[in-house]
Amino acid sequence: MINVNKNSPSLPFLNFLVMVIALMFLSLHCRPKKKLYKSPPGYDFSKMMETTKLDMKLKEISGLAWDPTLNQFLAIHDERGDLFILDKETKAIRQAFDFGEKKDFEDVAVVNSVPYVLVSDGTIIKINIDSSGSVSTTELGTIPIQGARDFESLFYDPFRKALIMLCKNCDVDNKKKVSAFAFYIDSVGFDTKPVFQIDVETADSLSPENKSRIEPSGAAIHPIQRKLYVLSSASNQLLVTDLDGKVEQVFILIKGVFKQPEGICIKQNGDLYISNEGVTGKATLIKCTYRR
């Protein structure tokens, strides 16, 4: 005969308790794991970052550059011919220059304190600002390549002594490559043959996530690492390549921080700056401190 202790839990209660413990165990082990986003060498995108909200005039910021001689940032508006000089500390607008009609202005680069602006069709415009602040422009030409083209990236390569622009979408690439074309300021002008090509398949294979096609929206050479940093806003990725476009690493940019990364520049000390267009509010400029 089995003796039942009147004070012991009933069988239904024990079953219920077991069920609750089992559900708690499952919930703990079925939670989605927090993604770990890696950063390029010398950076920690999870910690060493400062975010500055920009003036509403820069909501459609599409290009960013750093002038190491005058110690100032330069930025342009996507749809208007406006060049902005930003304070090196506060990032506030110090000066604004209207340099022309409405076009699809995509990026800006600086060579010896002279700004050069890229139009999406592959046209490069030189901005001349005299001592009185008067502005004039010189259209240097349009890249003579076959088929449709769309450019968003312009940077200066001091080793080639040339302005380099990267295709975002060009028919000549057939979606398999990203071609880089050079404009030699002091000599021959445009070179119709790519100075290098980024292999899309290699970039895809190195990406930690399945992403859409690489479409460069900004690029800059790291002066210390001597690497090329390429933004792809459409896929929220940052590519690191050698100076001949060979992809070495691919990083995911956190969407909540880098909402629409369009501009990039790197100071001589390695500090990295990425600008984001204002999707639902003000544009932002994010500083990523460099640590050797």
C-alpha cells in the first residue's frame, strides 16, 4: 500500500511545473543570437565612434572630403550645385558656395586644396574659389566609355597622381566587375581603360552576409594602411582592397547607425569619417577613431 503525503504537490501541479521549466529552457536556447559585427583593423565600430547631426541644408549630402592643408571638411549636396565647408571640430557649415545649375552631383575630392566634383554621368568639374570668395567652374570633361554609366565615387590617388572614379553601374562591367577610371589632372586627362577592377564575385564570397550587388557610393585611400576603403550604400557594406582593387576584406555596416552611407574620408592620422544622408531627419557624420 502506497502512502500519499497530503502536503506533497499534486500530480497535475508537478506536470504544470515541469512544463513551465521546459518552456523557459527552450525560450533561453531559442533566442536569436546577437550578431557580432567585425570592424576593419584599427577600428571598433561598436565603441570608438562619435555621431554629429548636420545642418538640414546637408540632408542630401552625397560627397565628403578632407582638406589636410586647410584642415576642413568639404561636402556637396546631391541635387544642387552647392559646396559646403564644414568646421573641423563642430562640423557646422562655415561657408557655402553655389557653383552651378542642378545636376546629379555625387562626390567631391580635394587636390592641393582645389575641389573637384563628380557628376553621375562621369563628368568632373573643377571648382575655382578666389581670395575674395568668388566661384567659377571648369568642366574637365566626361569619361568616354560605351553604354550607360552611373558614378557615385571620386577620390584622389596620390600614388597614381590621378583622380579615380568607381562605377556604380556601368554597362562595360556587365555586373561582374566594378571598374575604376583615372583622370590625370596635370597630363592626359581621362584614361578610357580601367586602372583596376574590383571583382564582384570575390567581394560576395568574402561578405559575412548575403547582400545585394556591390554599388560604390564613396571611396577613400587610407594614408597609413595604404588600402582603399569602398562604401556600398545599397548593401551597407565596407570593402577594403589593395590599391589595385583586389578585395581583401568585407565588413557589414550596422543599418541603425549607418542609415545611408554616401561619403567617406580618412584623415592623415587614420581617423575615418562616414556621412549618411538624412533618411527621415538630419544627415549625420560619424567619426571612427583609429588605433594602431
